[in-house]
Amino acid sequence: MSQTNMYLPQPAADSRSLPWGRWGLRVSAVSYLGIMIVLPVSAILQSALRDGPAAFWTEITDPVAFAALKLTLGTAAAATLINAIMGTLTAYVLVRCEFRGRQLLNALVDMPFAMPTLVTGVMLVVLYGPQRALGALLESNGVKLIFAPPGIILALLLVTYPFVVRAVQPALMELETNQEEAALTIGAGRWVAFYRIVLPTIAPAIVTGSLLNFGRAIGEFGAIIVVAGNIPGRTLTAAVHVFGQIESQNQRGAAAMSILLLALSFALLLAVDWMQHRKKVPDVEV
């Protein structure tokens, strides 16, 4: 080796030639996953099934627990349907329309992600509470929001609003406008062009955002505990029911409902992952 080369920096060893490096990364990632997710889930499974499947089923089918589960699924479905429509329209406006304040609106969409959910509940009570002018006006016309199921839906709409918007927005940005413009030139209206051309293309993104919206809604706690009133059989949701069971020292009941909510959320995540994989890997015709 020449004297000049002796002082040149030598290339670092290729990490691929160091098996311990690859295995170290794998062990670190798997260990962290196990500690943070697998271990707590295993513990709650053990707590829920400690007395056997019959006891687990008894806790789930308890009238109060079953009513809370039905209310949770119903309000989450209603909020998801509304956000699927309004979130898609919002994404379309943000992508296709030019107007002053668009960047501000785009930033405001993400505010529910940064806002504590308890603050969301307090805001809704301050605005629509029965002792407030707007809330009193609505109640005088037979519309009760706070401490009623509509208040739960309203809280879920606010908390989960960004999911559909942020899922649909990239799909619209990638969509070419040639076919849509061609449809407009031959006499099709904007709604017809949207329904026939744009909507089928962005439908997978709408479904993905809706599934994420629903999964987030069924586990919401902070905003609901403020606005719902938490009346068993009427305004008590599954997440608040879990909290009540913990306070009542019924760990098995809390674990049983928690496992059911976890199973629903995991099934939704699997569906989202399958849809995203299906979108990335097109079918190959033989």
C-alpha cells in the first residue's frame, strides 16, 4: 500500500457482512413490539378468560354492557357515514378548488389530531349545553344534543374528521383530470363526471379512511365522557363502560369489553392493510 493510501479513510464494513447487526436490529424491533403491544394484550386476554369462556360471555351479554356496545357501534357507524361524505367533499374542495384561505382550511383539518379529546368535549358542552343560548334554543325545538346520543355522534364527527379527508386527498391529487375534462366537454355535468369518473377511482381511499374513522370512533373516550352523560342503557358507550368497570373493581368485565373492542379494531386494521396491499399490487392477467 502506498504512503498516500495509508492516510485515506478506509470504507466502513458493510453491514450486510455483520450478521449480528441484522439480528440485533430484528431482535430490538421484535422485543419492543412484544413489550409494548403483545405483552399487554396477552395480559388482558388472560384476565378476560381467566374464569373460562362462559364467564367472558356473561360479561359481554350483560344488559348494560350489551347496550353500551350497541350504542357504540351505532354512533360510530353514523359518524363514519357522515364523515365519509363530508370528508370526501372537503378533500375534493382542497384539491380541485382555488380560493383564498385554502391553506388555512387545510391546516385546520388536522386540528382534531392535536386537540386533547377532553377539550373537544368541553367545547361542545360550552357551545351546545342546555344552559347555553344555542343549546337552549335547540332543546326548545325538540333537539337535544348534549347528554344524548346525538351529542356522542357530534363528538365523534369532530374527533375523527381528518381520517377520510387525509385518505382521499392523495388519491385525488394523483388522479389525472383528462377524462373528467373530456366528460365535461361532451355535455356531462360536474356531478355526473364526479359520480362516473372520479368516485370509482377514489372509492378505495374513501373505504380506507372510513374504516380508520370507524376504528377510532369505537374507542373514543375523552370527548364522550364529557358530552354523553354516561347513563347506563341510554348514553353509556363501551369505552366509558370499561372505565366504570375498573372503578367498580370488576376487572374481568373491563377486560372482556376491552378484548371485544381490540378484536374489532384489529379486524379493521387488517381490512385497511389488505386494501392498501391490493391497491399497490395490481392483479396480473395470465
